[in-house]
Amino acid sequence: MTVDYVRKQFTLPLLVHILASERLRQDTKCFIERGPYKQQGIVTQFAISIHHHLEILLKPTLTRFLEELQGYRSVRASEYYLDGEIPTIGDLLDQADNSLSGLEGSWERVEDMLDHDFPISPGSLVPTASPRELLTHLLVNHPTILHRIATGGDTVLGDIGKHLNLPSTLQIENNVRKVTPKKRVADGSPKMFFVCYHNTGGNRELFVGASQANWTGLPEIGRIRREDRDFRLSSYIPLATRALSALRQAEENVVLPMSMTNLPKKAKGYQVRIRAIAAMRNPPHPDFLGRTREIGQPFDREMQAQQSCYACKGMMGYRIPAEIPQDSVEGNLRDFSWENRGNYPHSCAEVEASLQCSNHWMKNGKDVKY
């Protein structure tokens, strides 16, 4: 390998490895500090997922990097991703090892706290949800949060991020190599979340869905985690595929009134798409996924309230409590790109949440599209 190749090809993967370890360490620390939790099944899933990421995904990856890059430790890393004094590849390797050790220390605290055996080996069953998704599920279902929603209603759900105080700004602990990313680098956590509230017979519960965890820079891990998520959604993917196709057909079938002939192109695009959404919802299209009786809120990775994308608005009928400015609503619909969506009908966090809602209603004797 040439020096230039090493600089270009390994700076980002090493940064992602460092930040993923730090994100998991932060989430593990939050998990320890904010317990105890009512949902012991999710507690166990979170712990197993952390252990799986540590032992099966991150450790072998770092071992491979250490072997491949041993002769290139003095090479300066790429300035494209870094600020300040640019570290060497060796500095990044050392920081990756240090960050992974920090995660391992946090994991050992979880293991001691739960007093549970966590055997992880190739072929073991592991949670398909990301650790941050599982942690968010535990936090939103904490009794204090459920009480706030019960007394504060939709407003609390729309602004639940400020009540969770979930770590969002990522800090590299023990940053002995002064690694300072200047761009937003993937950290192995999802970009979007969706929280839906249910109150069935006085039993309050919130469901959490998430988009695909972002592993850009470590594609091998990204593929594994994409397959895990697809496995979890396998029964729902055909339904989501049909719903998305139906929305696209509904959009193609829209004929605007003559009075809108002279509207600007963007304004026409907005009018077409609000009509396509209406065609899916009222009356419900056979492939519409339902959710019209449910309240849910999308959030970004900082747990700031967002709006659902055009596809989700057309596939599902969740009522969103957060107030979104009208110009943002219009831009959201206009700017949606079918090409960018590609062959991934289940990419959004709402689809994950919708599957959980369907299962919930089936257990309570209702139709899956209730």
C-alpha cells in the first residue's frame, strides 16, 4: 500500500471506530446512571447488544487494522476529516484502542450490575435493534416520563427530547491523541428515531423505531447491521413496499385543477403531493399501513423534533404533535426524491414503529391497521 492510499482509505474508518466506541461508552454510562428500569427484557437486549458490538464487531475490526497498518504508523492522517494538529495513523490506532478499552470498562460495570452471563459467539442470537434505540426505548418508558405524558399530553411527546436528557454531543474521553473530527462522522448510531404513544386499558407504553444505524466508513459492519435490521422487519417489508408503490402511483394519478395551471413548478409539486397523501388516507388505500388513530413524533439523533418525510406521510397516518412551520412542511414534500429513496421502502424509523404498533394491536384484538 502507498502512503497516500493509507491516508485516504484508513482515516475515516479509524475515526468511525473511535466514535462508535465512544458513543457506546456514553450510552452505557447513561444506561447505568438512569436505571432501574421496568422492562427487563429490553434491559437484557441492551446489554447483549453492547457486548455484541464490543466483542464481535469492533474488537476484530481493530485487530485487523493493527495488523494491516503496523508499518504505516508514522503516516499523517487525512486533513479532510480532522481539525487542529493532524494526528498520525498510529495516533488514530492508539486512540481507537484507548476508546475501545473505555467501552470495555463500561461494559464490565453493566455485567456486574446485571449479574448475568452474556455468552456471545458466532451464531449466537443477538438483538437486531441498535443499542441507542434500545436505550431510548428504556428511557421513554421510564415511570417519570410516562407520568409526564399522562399529565401533559401530546405536548410532552412532541418535545420529549428535553425530558430525556439523552447524551447527544459526542466527546472522546481520555483523548490523549487530541483527535478532533471537523466533520460529522458516523458513530454507529441511527440518524432518526420515531416515538409512538399507546394507552391501552390504562397501560401506557411508548414504542421506539429507528432508521438504519450509520456505519459509513466501516461498510463491513454496516452490511451486518443492515441485514440485522432487515431481518427484524422481514415480515413488514412486503407491506411497506406495497404502500410505497401505492403512494407513487397515487402521485402519478393526481390531476390538478385548471386553476393551478400557472402555479410555479415547486408549488405544483406541493399540491400534487398533498393530494397523493389524501388519496392514500381518505378513504384508506388497501395498501395504506394505517396508524391514523395514533400519535407519534420523529426525532433526529439529538432528539430534536422533526417532521415525517413525504413517504411516511403517505404510507402511514400518525398524528405528529410538534408544530412545524408551513414553509418547512411544503419544502419537506417538494424536496423528497424518489431516486434518492431507491429500493429501500423500510428505511425510515416510522416503519419500525409501525410494525411494533401493528403487533401491539394484534395482541389486543384489533386489526393491524387500527
